[in-house]
Amino acid sequence: MEIIKTHYNRRSFLKVSAAAGGGMVIGFNWLMSCAPSQEKAGLAMPDEWFDINAFLKIGNNGVVTIFSPNPEIGQNVKTSMPMIVAEELDVDWGTVLVEQAPLNTVKYTRQLAGGSQSIRQGWKSLRIAGASARHMLMEAAAKQWQVPVSELSTDQGVIKHTSGKTIGYGEVAAQAVSVTVPEEVQLKDPKDFKIIGKPTKNVDGQKVIKGEPLFGLDIQREGMLIAMIVHAPAFGMRPKSVDDAAARSMPGIKDVFVINTLPDGVEPQWSDVNAFKELVVIVGDNTWNVMQAKKALNIEWETVSAPMDTNSYDKALSDLLEKKADTPARKDGNPEEAFKKAAKIIERTYSAPFLAHNTMEPMNFFAHVTADGAELIGPIQTPEFLRKTVASVIGLPEDKVSINMTRQGGGFGRRLYGHFGVEAAVISKRVNAPVKVVYTREDDMTQGTYRPAYKVKYQAAIDKNNNLIGLKIRGAGIHESPVFANRFPAGAVDNYVVENHALESNISTGAWRAPRSNFMAIAEQCFLDEVAEALGKDPIDFRLELLERAATNPVGQNNDYDPARYAGVLKLVKEKSGWGEKKNGVHRGVSAYFCHNSYVAQVLDIVMKNSKPVIQKVWCAVDCGIVVNPEGAKNQLEGGIVDGLGHTMYSEMTFTNGKPDQNNFHNYKLIRNSEAPLEIECFFVDNGIDPTGLGEPGLPPAGAALANALYAATGRRLTNQPFYKEEATISPM
Amino acid sequence: MATFKLKINKKTYSLEADPNMPLLWALRDLAGLTGTKYGCGIAQCGACTVHLNGAAVRSCSLPISAVGNSEVTTIEGLSKNGDHPVQKAWEEVDVMQCGYCQAGQIMSAAALLNQNPNPSDADIYNAMNGNICRCGTYLRIREAIKLAAQMK
């Protein structure tokens, strides 16, 4: 058992109060009617709720409501974060209801979905919230029974005294409210966990299968208008003039105007990435009417910065790969010397295109701005930063802006950049009505904030004794180089250099599920495969050799991984997949990557049918420490693998004269059901280490495992994504 | 604008709409049935799938004026208590991640099992390839369809 400081030295901090955070109390009529309806099969609702702390309240009948602080974008934190609270509170999961907490920076920290960090960074505070509530309930029982609290224990929502008498949480909840918040609490020994580690179904599962309104796009409100935006058709353009005569006369249309969502004087947050700050807005009574009138707008656009073509930036990135950087991002040993004396040099360049996020739920947001305040509801990964910008742009203090988060139809990084929320607020203020901004798929796909286009060149020096003695890695990308200087195989190669180049562009880019890793894992793991082959070594054994070197005699400083954990997942996947066994007609590829604090290794089997690969099975070994919800964890990994395979194979955004060439799913291909692997099996390293996230780490290795398997099948190294262009479409059957 | 009498989930709705308005937007904006989702508007993603006389159709590309007397079934009307075999299987397998596409997936799967109670893998692919799941839950979707087929 672990004793931990709660950091709750002021009662007010953890206590719930309507004024906490200075947030306005606004009628959440949509949210009340739709989102947190408290139904659970066979669970009787209490007559009264008692607020124990910011994370939970307990009903007089022992039913518990746990507030999930972070945005839910499909990564399943709305289930897994409350599981952690419930574990330390020591209740039966069947008595727990879960509600999405609104933005409240006083009660909660880091209400953000990004970097696979919700579980890792929430782990302690969620445990403390549950443990301190449990302690307060025990204190209340001790007082009632006039016994020392040390004589009490708990079990599944019941407090027990050594004498044998018991009392339910619900029966002492009223008294527990006034107990002083403890300054330190005991946390459970992980071996005593009853909820953590148990496969647990999604808390919104029933609502989703019944089609209940959970998503931002489902918001309805009395008097609400629908607004759509028109952004410039090409990056580097803005509206010059608008002829709206025809549109205004169409049915249901209320107004047409131009807005600027980031006017001079507003200091942008990091989350305000947006290539189209000036927009034409059209407002009307329903979505279809506004869509139709939008087509009748006659807008003249003007060019403000030079448009880019795929051909031009592709060449510019290639040119950068031939250019020595002024200062290397990392240099160990003497790479120049190593390459001079090399008996053999292997060189390979990898590239990947811009990608759109394409969340299935397009961008949207609800806002109602009045003179007194602003109410915003919708799908956002960064509510805290959205509030700052909204407050600044519409001229209200932050405590007059409330933000509620809906369930989100995908995130993948796209909803880190909340311009659509700002747009809703600006439009609502302008039309003086509640407004829902709705993007069409075309608006969404052509808006930008893409995964940047990247290139990287790898060079390996091999000496006459068949040792890898040097590695040069030079990366280039739009707005950023993809290369992480201190990641594996840094630390495992004596002579090592990384150089980074970035190319400026008016095409906006942002974080896309496993940023940079989503490209680097493929390049790096394909290249290591090629080097292993040149050295005549088994690809897993070769990686393990490098990791052994990094563990026992690391090269350089700041190596950004734990070689033992990295090797652990490779060994696990090797064992589970029966690596080394030859199976007729089956071609295998391996890949491993560490990002977002979790380690993942994958082995992928294909068979070729009519010269096309069928993915038979993926074995996926993972070290994310303690697995909070094994069912959710597996789902994330399966999805990450399918997502990684799909984008590596099929997806790309290209540009002609600054204009995106793709705008909907007829010309932007996403992986389909029949193309996903026939089977995926996941294995977790059981080490009791504090948990890390899984929203991203499953994705990066997958594309390389496939490329390496394809090499085994065809003898061709795939280097330029999307691979379908190199004739590698996945066969349905 | 015209008035359309639509039979949706065994109820009659009288809706005032532009005859070209797709059924999707009539359901969502006029009838208040938001379980049917917008994903692409061009019948490429399947998020808007509903049943027309029991067969799967993409409601984003079906004008309200073309519905006529057909029985429209949406996710809200697939069963009374969310206990259609496909819904039960979806919950049992814990298919969803973000959940946004799942109403369309469930409607496509239910229509498939209506016509073909014991679909082969190829039948499942053919019926489900029109439904995109951006989270990549395809393996669980297949598993849930097979489980639902056993339940029937």
C-alpha cells in the first residue's frame, strides 16, 4: 500500500461548489435532456446526491456518479478514467454512473485529449480522488460509531468495523460531505485491484447502439440557427467580395456576412492553427437550406500568399534532403569518418503525403453568446484553450465563457485546433441567437491542419567485419522535420547524426494521431529491416542486439527510451508469433516502435492472392505498464493497426495551385472493412509499472510491418506512401 | 416547399421540406431523429444508413420526395429497447470506439441479416464495405455480425 500526499490542503480545492472556477450556472438543457441521462439497467436512482469531491457524488442509496474530466474522442477515457476513481473508492462498478465533466480548470487539471496522456497524467489524481473520498466516508462512519478509523475497512461500497458491523457508503455520504479532506491517503496495492485490469464495456455503449443524441452535431436548441462557413478554395487566398443576392432570397436563409476569427490584437493560442481566418458565413433555419444557399453564393477571392503545388513542395523537400544542416540535431562519434571507412553503404529515402484527419463527425460547434456570457457545447480536444481564444475574440472575461464537451465522433488530433468553436461564438454574437456551426465533409477535408508531408533519408555505414558502424538520418517536412533525434536507434550506434530541415508553407498542418511517429516508424523500421538483411541477420535479433548495446553501453546522452522495455515487447512478439517458423506461402514482417510513453512490437503475416496481399494476422505486443481496461486497450490497438495500415496504403492529400485535389471519400480513400487484417491478437507485458496511454502507440509500427512482409513476398522495398501507388492494394479475400 | 407524410419507425410524420431535401436532413433537422449520422453527403461512407422497407439505403442521397409510402426505419426504431440481435451483439463485443459511425454500421448489418441470416465472410465484406469506420473497429464489426447471426 502506498501513502500519498493528496495536495488537498484547502478544503475548497476539492470541494464542489457552484461557483468553482467562477463558471456561470447556465441551463444545460440539451445536455440535461440527452447526454447524462442516468439510466443503467437495474440501478435504482437515489433520492438525494451528496457531492464528495470534484470527481464524484454518492447517492443516499449508494449509487455513485463519477465525473470523467477529459474529452472523449473514441480513446475510451470516459470508461477508463472513472474506473481508476472507482477502484480507489472501492465500489462495485455496477453501481457507478459516469458523466462527462464540463471544462473547469479549478477542479481539474489537463482537460485535454492529446499525446495519449490522459491515463498517464491522470493516474495519480484519479486515484487520489477515489481514495480521499473513501477516507472521508470511513471518517464519517468512525464518527457515527465512535470508533477509531483505523478499525475500519471497506469492501465494494460497504464500510466494515472489526466488530463485524457494516454500513453502506450511501448511508454515511451526507456526513462525509463535511469531513475535512485528508492531506494524505493510502492507495491500494495494485495486487488488490478489482476494477483496474478487468475488461470493462464502454459506458456509452448502450446509448450509441440506440442512436441517442451524444455528439456535437446532434445538438438541438429552441431558436437555434444553422451556420455554415465558406473558406477560400485554395491555401493562400481570402475573400475579396461577396455577391449574396441570390443566396439571401433562398428559403430559410437569415443572413450572409464575412467574419475574421482571429482579428488583430488577439493573441493566438498554440491551438489556433488555421489557414482560413476570414470566412464567408451563411446562416439559416436548417442544414439543407443553408447547404443549398451556400452553392448560390458568388464569392471573389484574392491571393495573399503564393500557392503551393504537390510537385513543387515535393521537389523542395527532396532538395532539402541533399542539403547539409547548419547544426545537427544530434551527433555522436564521427559519422564522416565512419562513412569514409565503410565497406558498404546502404541508402534509402522514404516519403509520405499530407493527410487529412477525416473524423467521421465533421467539425461543428454550438454557441450561444449574449451580453452576459457565452455558452459553448461541442466536440473539442482542447477546451481550455478554446475558452481563452473565445473570451479574447468576443470580448468577455474567461469566467463568462462556459464549455461543455459532447462525445466526439473521432479526434485524431483534428479537434485540438478549435477554430470551429471560435467561429460558432463569433457568429452567435453577430446574429444574436444560439447557433450550430456545421462543416460539410468538403469544408472539413479542404480546411487544412493536415499531417505534414515528410521525407527522410537514411544512410547506414557497414564495415568489412559486417558491423553497423554509422547512421546518418536527414529529415525534411512541411513546417517541421519528422525526425526525433534522441529516439532509437540513437544510443545504439557509435557514429550517428541527425539533421532536420523544415519547409514553410501556407498549407496549415497539425498533430495527426502519433505525430511524426506515424511516418518515422515506417521509415526507420523498414530501413532497419534492410540493414539487418545486408548484415545477414534476423530482423528481430538485429534489433535486440542494438537494444542490448543501448542498455549496456549506451552511446551519447538523452536517449529517449528504455532499452529493456523496448526489447521486452520484441521478445514477447517473437515468442507469441512463433517467429522463425516457416509456413508455406506465408510472408512475415516485423516492426517495433516507442512513442507516447508506450512500447509496441508487431509481427504481420500476409499471403499473396492474385499478386495481392491478404493480411492474415497481426500479433501485437505492448508495454503500457498497468492495463486499466484490457477490452478498451485491445480495441485501441486493433484500431491503431487498421488506421496505420489504411493510411500507409491508401490515403493522401495533394494540391494544385494551392487547391486540395481531394475533398470527399470518393477521391480520398480510407481503408474498408474487407481490407483490415483477418485477425489481430494483443499481448501485454505484465510489469506493474504506472500506466501509459494507447490512443496512439498502436498505429506507427503497423505500416512498416506490412511493408516488411511485402518485401518478403515480392522482393521490392516500398518507400513512398501511399503504397497503393506502388501496386500494393490489399486484397479483399 | 411541400408537405410530405413519412412513415418513420411506425409513426407518421408530416414534414414541410424542399422536395430535394435528402431524407437524412429531414430526419435530423425536421423530425428530430439525430441517430442517423451525416458523414459525407455523397453515399460514400454509410454513416447515414437507414432501412427503406427493410433494405439498407443511404439517406444522404435519397430525396424526401422519393420516399413515398415506404416504411423508413432508423436506428431509433430498429428495436424498442436496443435489443435487436445486432444491437445486443454490438454491445456484447464492445465494438465502438468514438461511436459516430456505428448507427450506420448497425443498420447495414441488420439489413444484411434480414436478407441473409448466415452470411459468409465475403457476404459481410460486400454488405459492410460501404460503411467507413475511421477508428478501425472492422474486426469487431465482423465478429458482432457473426454473433448476431447466431442469436437470431
